Amino acid sequence: MNAHATLESVDSRTLNSHDRCDVCGSQAYIRAVLPSGGELFFCGHHGRAHEEKLKGLEGILLWDDQTSRLGRESRGCDIRQ
């Protein structure tokens, strides 16, 4: 990814089992792309927990929510940890 990404330069891809939540390590289904080109990855649970705050920040280029792939129930992480 570029040092200064733009929405046009962000690649669209399906997240897979190698993409892990930055909070708990479960499989990521949400990707937030930053202007620096960095990415944050979240499971469904942590993505929903942080979505409002992150979307309110200026600079989130893309909120790529692929939780629809989970079906009716989110299996992102075990919150009993």
C-alpha cells in the first residue's frame, strides 16, 4: 500500500483466515484502511465495538465490513476471555 493512500488506491479483497483481529486474534471480517496506508483488522465483535469511534475519526478511507459472510450469528471471538 502507498505511503499516502487514497480511496482509489485501496485494493478490494476478500479477507481470509490469514487476516486476524488486532484485538483478540480471531479471524478478521472488518478492515479499516488509514490514509497512511496502514490497516486495522477486527473480528465482528470488536469491529462493532469500535466502529462508531473509528468512523468518527477523520482519515478512515475505507470501512470494509465483510461480516455478512458470517451468516446470522457472529463467530468473531469468545468474549468470555
